[in-house]
Amino acid sequence: NIIKELSIVDEAVFRAKDITGKLLKSARKNVPKLIKCNVNQLIDDVVDGLIEKEFKVANNELIKNYDARLPEILLDADQIRQVLQNLINNAGDAIDGPGKITLTTQARDEKVQMIVSDSGKGMTHEVMAKIFHPFFTTKEVGKGTGLGLAISLSIIESMGGTIDVQSMPESGTSFIISQPINYKEV
């Protein structure tokens, strides 16, 4: 019994370490290292390989709906990959049973948009109002820290962009990242 209790304490310590690390990282206000990026390639960097295989095993269809004519835009490639990975993993988690995750890119109103949509359980207006708050999570205890979306929003805003969400219960969710085509560092 004592070994079982020590194991529980050990798990809690690692979870606390993870949360503390993410808090410190978000508090540091990393200045983005902006370079011209191909958004379609960044998304492929995230999904090609492991995530694509995980979705196949879970019987989730991954659909790529890219605009091949998008201009390259100034982004911090590593930070955008982190945001995309978080949104794509969340989309996979939102689906219970077979489903679809659609990755769309498009140019609209002087912005490049990256859209991650899922056919999952969707969200109520009450949940949507809280999703960007630190430590808010709809996942089971131990499955999420509630920091992913808060950190993602901070990263996107640091590069002059926005994240919008559209969702309804039982109708899936779409996260829309909009980045300015002609972003000028402040």
C-alpha cells in the first residue's frame, strides 16, 4: 500500500512540475523570432508522421484543405507549430469514436487563416467563454493542465494575430487562427 501511495505522490509531483514549467514559460514573454513561413508546410510539419498515424489508429479521418496560393507570412515557426499541435491534439481528443479533423488554410481580409475543425462533441457557450482562461479544462483529471489554449492565445497575439472559436454542442468545433499578411513588428 505504501508503494501505491508513493506512486500517486510521484505522479502528482511530476504533474506539478509540468504545470510550473508551463507557467514559467508563459510568463517569460518570449519575443517571437519572425521569419517568412509557408503556413501549409508548417501544418504538414505538425501532422505528417506520428499525429497522422495516431488519428488512423483512432479511426479519425484527417482532411487537408489547403490554399496553395497563400503568401508566405512572418511567423515564429516553432511557436506556431506548438499552437497547431495543441489545437490538432485537442481536436482529436474532442472526438469520441470515428470522426473527422479538417485542416484548412485560406487568405481572407489581408490575413492568412489556419482553421482546425473537428466533428467532435462541441462546446456550450458557457464552456466557450472560459476556454482561454488559465487552468480551465474539460479533460479528465491528469489529462490536461488547462494551459494549452491560454498559452496558444498568448503566442498568436504576440505575432499580431487572433484566435476565434466556433462551436455548438454535438456539432463539432473550429478554431480559426488569423495572422496578418503584412505584419510589422512593433
